[in-house]
Amino acid sequence: MKVDKVVELFQTMAIMSLNMGNLNLEVNIIKNKLVIVEKEKATLLVELYKKRNIQKGYKHNVEIWRKSRVEVEQKIQVFIKKL
């Protein structure tokens, strides 16, 4: 009887050890997936910030171009009046 209980206890411990090993593997896989997703998120955020900065720069350049265009048109009108 004692031998049966020892064998049963050993089998239970072996099963628990395997289950814990499987659980550890699953946790590690999930951690790795999380790290990958976080890296992808960081990359996408960097790209988004770059696009926003490019758009801001484009809008700024358009404003400068419009101002210089208005100045040139005013100079042309003054020149035409002088003629």
C-alpha cells in the first residue's frame, strides 16, 4: 500500500512538473509575442511622427511660397505703375 501511494505521488509530481514546464513555455511565448508587438508599435509610431513632421514642413513651405508669391506680385504691380 505504501509503495502504491509512493508511486501515485511520484506520478502526480511528474505530471505536475510537465504541466508547469508547459505553462512556462506558454508564458515565454506570450512574452515574446508581446515584445514583438511592442517593437512593431514603436516602429509605427516613429513612422507616424516622421509623416507628421513632413506634413508640417510641407505646410510651412507652402505658406512661405505663398508669402513670397504675394511679395513678388506686389513688386510687379509697383513696377508696372512706375512704367
